[in-house]
Amino acid sequence: MIRSARRLLFALAAMLIAWPALAADPFTVAKVPVDATADTAIEAQTRAIGSGQIVAARQLIERLTLDSERAERGMPPLSAAIVGPLIRGLSIDNERRSATRYLGDVSIAFNPSAVQRLLRDSGLTMVRSQSTERLAVPLGIDPEGDLARDILSGRYAHALTPVLSPSAEDIAVLYNEPSNDQLRALAQRYNVDRLLIIRQDAGGVSATDLNMGTGGQRQYRSRGGMAGIVSQMESNWKATSAVPIEDAQTMTVSVLYNSMDEWRTLQRAINNSAQVRDARLDALSKDGALMTLSYGSLDRLAAEMSQKGVRVYDDPRLGLVIRR
């Protein structure tokens, strides 16, 4: 047992050495708390990290899939043998240990292609497109309390509805109600056009998702803290942006570009589109590619792409074209 535990720890060490900088991508699950006890320190660490990987995989699947489809088709089975090949990197913070106990916060980056295969085999629609970032603005919240620490953790920057953390200094300043001018200045300083105004009371946490440009807002309330608020926002985003399997239509498109860098930019825009259910590369040349896309609404695809500086239009000779 100890020998196998040591082998696993050596493998984890290799993953830590190769760990890329954590980007706020939806395939990373950050700061999962782990806590395990065993007869030895090595066994406790192995057990804690192994359980953290399963928890992170479950959180990732809940993030990337539709609640309605999971209720109908179920959650894919998750075991160490299934989850292990999905992982491309692992990082550990706040480690504490004794002779028989191990605690820490595990952050795990998953391989998008491997996750997509698992979800496709399970008949689940994968939603990978993220909405616009918003800045967390906690009002009247104890800067030393659990909610403030949760907001500062940065774990919600990886959500499908990314929430950026303010600085600890700003949380302390925001203990008092700011004016509209102060909110606008805060949004400009963090380079965002949306704020998530957060308040806490005995009944739980409430949040106002505020668009500073249009003035539009949406209200949320949860007894599950920030995790509950973000889960509600993600559910709303997926309901309006995802393309269920049965609603997808398939078409061959021409992707035109002037350089390989431009091709990679277009490819990322297509692969990260909320409207694209599946994309297959059929042919590639120096100035164009032929792809087969499964997508939802063409109008919504064009509108989403236009926000990324990409055009989608019908050409009399080439048919449907995607280009800068």
C-alpha cells in the first residue's frame, strides 16, 4: 500500500512540475478543499488528493452540462480510473499535515478533448462558452469573514459566468455603501462592464448582476453562499446559450483567413462558441479550411461571432462563410 501510494505521489509531483499557469478557463476547477486521515502521512495525502480529483470532476461536469439532461441521462460514472486520464495538471495550496492527517486546497486543470469525449459518450451536451466577466462587489461584508475569503479565493473566475475577485483592500473599503460614481470607477479600474453586487444577511447571500452599460440587472439569492449564486447564474447562461443535441443542425462551412495565426484565432472562436455543438475539420489549405459544424440558431451564431470580430455570412459561390 505504501509503495503504491509513493508511486502516486511521484506521479503527482510530475504533474506539479509540468503545471501550467492557471488561466480562468472553464476546464479548471480551483481550490477544492480536501481533508483525509490514514495510518500514515503518505496514505492520508494520497487519499485526500484522490477524493479531491473525483469532487473536482463532478463539479466540472455539473458546470459544463445542462441540469435537464443530467436529470434525464444521469451523471457519468466517476472513478479514479475514469477521472485520472481527464487530468492535465494539478496544483495544491494551503497544505497542512500531521503524521496521520492531510489538508489542502486542490486545483485541477482538465483536458478539454478528453472531457468532451466522456460527455459525448454519456449523451450530454457540453457548454464551454463563457459569458462576460463581472467583478464581485461585496457590500457590508466582514473583510475577515468566510464569505470574503471565499470571494478572494479566485475559484469563481473559472465559472461559465466568470466572477473576478476584488483586492482585499477594496473589500475593506466596500464595507460602506459606495456611490454610483464609485461603482463606475471600480468597474473602470478592473476593466469590466458588469458588477455582481453581493450582500449577506441571516437568510443567506443575495446578489445583483448589474450591467453598467445598459443598466440592466438580474437578482439572485441563495443559502449556499457564493457557490449557490454562481450556480444559478451558470444555469441561466446555459439555458439561453446551449444547443441541446436534438436541436443541432449540421452544415459544411468555409473558414477563410490570411495567415495561420488568423486561422487559429477563428478556430478558437468556433470551438468556444456556445452555439456550436460539434466542429470537424475536413480540409485545410494556406488560406482556407472546410469544416462541418453542428450548431443551433444561425442568427445567434452570427450575433455571437460578431462580438468576437468574426463575420458569418452566405456567399453565392462558397455557401456559409466564416472569416474576420
